Amino acid sequence: METTNIKEQIENLEPQVDDPLLTAVQVKKILQTSLTNLYAIIRSGKLTATNIGSGAKRSNWRIRKSDLDSFLFEGEHKKEI
């Protein structure tokens, strides 16, 4: 059985550009809503997002395009926005 080391595995990884990360501002513009409303949707769990900010006072949300697409196609946003 042939094994490869972790360094070789990492070098062979290709970047995932199929599912880009969008900023909260980009998503706000797509949904034509306010950041306050977008954050409320994220807090409700209806739209999955990741906070990559550091510290309690700084938030820097990223939303996968596929998660935004799922949210849009479910129709939940019509009630929220």
C-alpha cells in the first residue's frame, strides 16, 4: 500500500473556486436589503454564514454562493426582506 505524506497532499490541492465566498455587503446588494436585516436572517439560521472577524466588536461575515442560492430557491427570503 502506497502512502503519500501530508506535504504532498497539500501541494496537490486545488483551490475551490466553484463555490466562492461572498461578503455581507455583496449579499446585501444581491438581496436588496440592509445589513441589519441580513444579519437578522443569518442569526435566525435561515442563511448559513461564517464570521471570519476577530474580536467581539468586529464581524466579517462570508456567505458561500451555494448557501445563498439555497436560501433564494427556498423562498424564505420573501418573508424576511
